[in-house]
Amino acid sequence: MHFITYTTLSLLALATSATATFAQVNNNCPIPIWITITNATQQPSQYAVPINGTYLQGRSGIGNAFGLSKTSAYFSPQTPKWTLGFTDSPQDGLLYWSVINADGDAFAGLAWRVSFSDPACPAMTAYDGGIVHTCAITANLTVTLC
Ligand SMILES: *[C@@H]1O[C@H](CO)[C@@H](O)[C@H](O)[C@H]1NC(C)=O
Ligand SMILES: *[C@@H]1O[C@H](CO)[C@@H](O)[C@H](O)[C@H]1NC(C)=O
Ligand SMILES: *[C@@H]1O[C@H](CO)[C@@H](O)[C@H](O)[C@H]1NC(C)=O
């Protein structure tokens, strides 16, 4: 009996850690790309993702955005920007996400791709006017640039 209890507990612990999901940006472009991260409660933070570099963060909560641009002047109307919005919704087990561009096309002539670890969720490789898509909340989200 004891053994079974322990097994159940460690399986639960494993299941809990296995449900941690991530949002990631891989920069394969020949230039650094700036990421501006916002969410519902936090001031924006910015990092340069170097050539061949990765930005990775745990995923949770609502109203998250990864803004991508070639310069750090993300909020300038002169700066073309690519923005991925995403919300984790434990209530229905879904990740809601959409991509928009503003002030031009930050990746004109360069390939980009939003993809998921869940094969049921198709990748996106072109703007669609900000349609909101869903995937299972358990899926990792990856943005691949170039
Ligand atoms: C980036 O990766 C490519 C492919 O592996 C490599 O050819 C290139 O030298 C790398 N560039 C830098 C700046 O690390
Ligand atoms: C916003 O981001 C901060 C830092 O990563 C995090 O501590 C906080 O929980 C996030 N808020 C929401 C609503 O997701
Ligand atoms: C999500 O990414 C983490 C870290 O790389 C990995 O441990 C986990 O297995 C991934 N989840 C899925 C569903 O692929």
C-alpha cells in the first residue's frame, strides 16, 4: 500500500513538471533581432536575440506578447514590428494566439514560422490579419526567424 502511494505521488510530481510549457524564439537571421516582451502586469522588457541565439521563457497567464523588430525602438511608429500575442487558458485547456504586423513588415523578404510541439496545430508562416488560433495548452510554442 505504501509503495503504491509513493508511486502515485511521484507520478503526480512528474506530471506537474511535464506540464510546464514554454514560448521560444530562435533567431536564424543574419542580424540580431530585438524582442520586446509585455504581459498584463509587467512593464515591457527588451532583449537582443543574437544571430543563432534563442530567447526562451516559461508560459503562463494572459495577455502576453512577443514583439519582434530589427531595432530596439519597438514602440516607434517608424519601426516595422511583428507581434505574437498569446494567452494560456487553463479553464478550457487552450493556448490562444495570433500574429499581427504593424508599421510595415519587420521581416519583409525573410522567412518566419510559428510552430507547436503538438502536431495537431498547424504552423503559420504568413500574416493572416490577426486571426486568433488555438492549440492545446500543453504545447510548446516556437517562433523561428529565417
Ligand atoms: C550561425 O549558424 C550558421 C549555421 O550553423 C553558421 O554558419 C554561422 O556562422 C553562425 N553565425 C554566427 C554569427 O554564429
Ligand atoms: C508577467 O511577467 C512577469 C515576469 O515574467 C510574471 O512574474 C507575471 O506573473 C506575469 N503576469 C501575467 C499576468 O502573466
Ligand atoms: C516543452 O519543452 C520542454 C523544454 O524543452 C520539454 O521538456 C517538454 O517536453 C516540451 N513539451 C512538449 C509537449 O513537447
